[in-house]
Amino acid sequence: MIRLYLKQALEAAFDDLDLPGKSLIAIELPKNKAHGDFAMNIGFRLAPELKDPPPKISADICHSLNSVDAFKNRIVFSPAAGFVNIKFSDSFIWELAQKPVSSDLAEFPSSDDKILLEYVSANPTGPLHIGHGRWAVLGSAIARLLKETNHHIDTEFYINDAGNQIKVFYDSVSALKVGESIPENGYHGSYVKDLAVLDTDPLDENIRQQKQALDRISVSFDAWFSEKTLHASGEVVTAIEVLKKKGFVFEESGAIWFRSTDFGDDKDRVLIKADGAYTYFAVDVAYHFTKIQRGYTRLINIFGADHHGYVARIRAAVLALAIDFDKSDFNFVIGQLVSLMRDGENVRMSKRTGDMISLEEVIDEIGSDAVRFFLIQKGADSHVEFDLDLAKKQSSDNPVFYIQYAHARLCSILRKVEGEAPKMGTIHLEKAERELLLSLLSVRDVVWESAKSLSPHRLAQYLMGLARSFHHFYESCPILKSEGPVLAQRLQIVIVSKEVLSYGLSLLGISAPESM
């Protein structure tokens, strides 16, 4: 974690030199790479306190930092307006970049949180479609990142296997079994006809097929939680009773309500309707109550855009039920929809009419790696236009191919090198070598930020940039045609690049092929 290392080294230097502004140290990338490798915007921030011009403040700080023995021959600090530009020496970059994934500098802080990540939780009444696939890939990547960054995390799929929708589903399948028409409000997809000819329970078969589709894109769960168990165990009644005892429940117009407005919701919510039936919300309250009872200290839910209005009421219920929770302990990732495109046109999907492209069909067409990358390369809040034609291209236009090809090329170079490696000489980095090594140094910072922000697309975009840096290095700095210390230096860059690309791809659940 090069930024964390640099921040800690600077904080220690500020203490030793008794410099002002230690709490204002923030490492960022300069807008102009020619100015340095990193920068601090500290002169402007200190100006109101010190009553000096920002350029003078940054110049004074640079003068002091350049006198520190630990930085000599390693880091040069130079002022620019109110900024402090930070430039590493070639030898220092080389030293740091030898083990960017496994060195002491790459260690992540530990966390005491016990996290439960719930995602996908699709209705078991039909096959998964590409939208479900997006939440599956997003959730599994978040889980991988959190585990990698020393978080204790469990994953869960909530099965909505109770309620009227399940009755309608069974009625739809049963009608076909006896040669009758599916009820008008039933499920009309072609998959219902396939289920009708089987002897197995249709709901169990759908869940089995959902698990099969998810397994094909490397998505698995620690637990599959059945809604039916909430009713059978009396958890719904228990959760409502707890809310009552805490004074958050009232009766009005024959219905039982939860005072969700006490916790920031825009209106109170019905738990039990006037006819005595539980609302979907009441069951969800009970489900989240079990999460608290199971000892989780942080909850993460991944919802589609159609559930945006559901966030406030669920958070309100958790805050009411859990003594030690605050808003920061319950995180929601709300994502936008996915549009499938082929030949420049939208491929329409409809679970009810049968005109639906299932997730498995997309996997069959383009492969699991492309599915994962195309669904994760943008932030969850961005609409995804999934171009099936592009995902099948074997060219630099296809981002996942571009990254995987970089890894395969690295492996090819190493296969071509035989015999004893030449000895290293004095380190002197060409521009492309320096750019690539600095990018490699950032990998654990990117992983950490991606995990903290629940944003695996940051890692995907980093890998795209890393692949670009490698391809530029490959074109600018001949490897196999070089000799002696130059060859040794470039082969080591190849080895480290291969390690980092493979590491990043694995965290996204994508393979790193050795040949293509």
C-alpha cells in the first residue's frame, strides 16, 4: 500500500521536524505526471492558519523534508504553487516494486467487523437474467475484496419461497401438467413448460438451475436463507413484538404500523394489514432481525434500482431493532439496469411472456470471464449496455480480452527465456518502465479503496490502465532483443507485471490465461 506507506512516512517526518499540518496530509496523484509521482495539496490548506502565502508554505515544507535522511536518494520534494510534489528515485521505485503484492508494505489493516453481505436474492419462480447476473458478479467481487482486505464476511442469498407469488407459480406449472391453460396472472415463460414435464418439485428445480448458473460465473454463497423458515420459526411475530416493546409500533385503521419516520423514513410503514396478513416489509424486518441475532455487526445489501425506495424503511427497522447499529453499519449498493445489445439493437427481456434471454444463455454465448468483466467494469450506479458482439471480439476493443492478452503475452515472454538469467546492473528506468512500475506499486491501494467503497469497478479500471501501461512498455522497451543488465531489468518487470495482473484478475473472479 504505497500511499499508506508514504502517508505514514510523512507523518513521522512531520513529527520529527515539528512541522505544522500533519493532520492535513493526503496523498494524491498530480494532474501533470511531469511534476511528480505523487502530490500533497498542503500549502493552500495551511494558509488560513499560518497566514502565509501557499507557495511559501509548500517551499518551506519541501526544504525541511529534503533534509530528512530517510528520504535522501529515495524521494525528492519540490514546491509548485501551494502543492508539494513528490518524486521517487528510480532505485527506490525498483526497491518497492519487487514484491507489490506480498511485501510488508502490502499489508492491509485488520477489521473487527463481522459482515453479512446479501445479494442477488432473486425470486425462485424463474431463471436468472442478466440483471441478476450483474448483482451476482458485483456481490461476489465485493466479497472477494473484503476477504482479501482482512474483513470477516459471510454471503447470503435470500430465497423468497413463501407468499402469493409462490402459489401462482405452482398453479402455473400444475395447470400445464393437467393440460389446462396457465392462469392469466400466472407465469407464462417457456421454462414453465419445461418444468411441467419433470417429476421434481418445480421450485426446487428452479433454485437448482439458479445455483448452476451462478456457479458458472464463479458465484457461490455461504448460506441460502429460506423465507419459509421465518414463518415456521415464528421470527416474524418475534420481530414485531420486539418493535412493540420498544414503542415503535402503533395501530391505525385496523392495521399495525411501524414508526419508521422516527429513523428518517419519509412515512410510517404497515407491518400487518387490516385483514391480518403480513406485508412483505414485515417479513423483511424479521429477516434482518435474524441477521442481528446472528451477531453481524455490519450489513451490506445489494439492491436493484427498483428497490431504491426500500432502503430507508429497511434501515429504519434495523436501527430500531439493533442497539449498537448506526447508519454507517448498514450499507446499500443500489445499481442501475442492464440492457443487452446485439447488432446495435436492444435485446428485450420478459420473464412473464417467455421472451427472455437467461443468464445461462449469455454465458453460453460469450463465456464466464466476459460476463463477469462486462458486468463489473462500471460503477453500480451506471446503466450498463452489454454489447454481446463486443464481448466476443478478440481485439483490443474488448476490455477483458485486452487485459487477458497482456497476461498471456507476459507468460509467453517468460517461456521464451531460457538458461541462467543475466545479472542486474545499476537501475535506470526508461519512461515506459517507470510508468509501468508506478502503476504496479498502486495495486494494493486500489484493492483497499475498492473494498472500502464497495466499488470493484475501480479494480477493473485499474487493470485496464495497467494493461495499457504494459503494452506501451512492450512496444517502447524491447525485451527479448535486449541483453545483459537491461534484459535482466526488463524480465523482472515482466515477472512483477504478471504477478499483479494475475492477482487483480483473481480478485474479480476472472481467469488469467497463460496463452491465447
